[in-house]
Amino acid sequence: MLKEIKREKDVITNVDFFNEIILKIKETKKWPEMLIEYASANNHDKVGLYNYEFDPHFVLKPGGSEGYYLDLGIYGNYTLTDSVNILNLGTIKTLEETEDGIRQMAVLYGECLIAYEAILHDRKNLDAITRKGFDLHFMDSEGKISNWGYSGIKDRESALQRFHEYHEMDPDKYARAIIRDNMTRKEKTYA
């Protein structure tokens, strides 16, 4: 699991994400140790992930002079802005150039994709990457917090407006709102 985010300065990086993918594959005992020359995170260009609106961008390609590379990256909106980009997470290399070696790298591609999906489908990991905007959750008049809400709302005022719309529809079911600033991780309850 990715590290827990407790403060504004805590952030999950592309390096953390790459290392988590590799760790997850090794935990399932599907890491082809004998095939791999190296697995290297993109340490020279460490970038924070602040938004989860991205997809995998994995490329298996022949090396310039030897072997094959499996480049792991993401494509989409992972920053605090609305820009869409490709971000390299890291590279896995083999010196193997046989058809069987290429097939094994293709299997590893699949394992990387499975690990990627498992990491992002873990609610705690997804929350750690969600740093943009505000989250809104509802509490009923008995103090029970709903099991659904909204994530990534632009600002606190928009979250409050959405709460008031629900509150007007059913004041008992939507008695209070819990609004969290995803960057600072601070929550405030509104009635």
C-alpha cells in the first residue's frame, strides 16, 4: 500500500507508484527475476501525483543496442492544474532478445497492468493520490456518515452549495456535511 498522507507536504510520487507496482508483482511471486537486468524508477524526474484522473501508459519496445525495455508511465491529469501529460514512472529492462524472452516481457507487461489496477482500486491508495479539490460526505440527523459522496470538487464554496441542495431535498438524510480539503487533509463539518 502507498504511504499514508497526513499533511499538506506529504505526496505520492511517480517513483513511489513505480516501486509499489514492482513490490506488488513480487508479492504475487510473478516477478521473473532471471529475466530482468534491472528495474529502475524515474528518480531523476520525481513528480508528485495530486490527481487520479490518469490511465496506464506502458510501452514494451526493443532497446537501442540490446534487449527490451518495458517503460511504465501514466497519461492524463495527475497535477494540480488541468493539464494532460505523460509521466514516466520507471523502466524494466531485459537483455533477453529471443522470442521466448519477448513473450515473457509481454507477460510481465500484463502483471504490471494487474498490479497497477490493484493499487488504484484500493480505496486508501486512491485517497492518497486524491489531493486536488475538496471531498464532500454527508451525515444524517443521527450522526451516521453516508457511504458515498463527492470527490475533487473545485472549491469549498461549490461543496457547500452541493450540500445545501441535498439538505433542501431531505434535511434528515443530509443533515450535515463533512468537507475535506484534499491538499491539507483538514476536515470541517457544516450543518
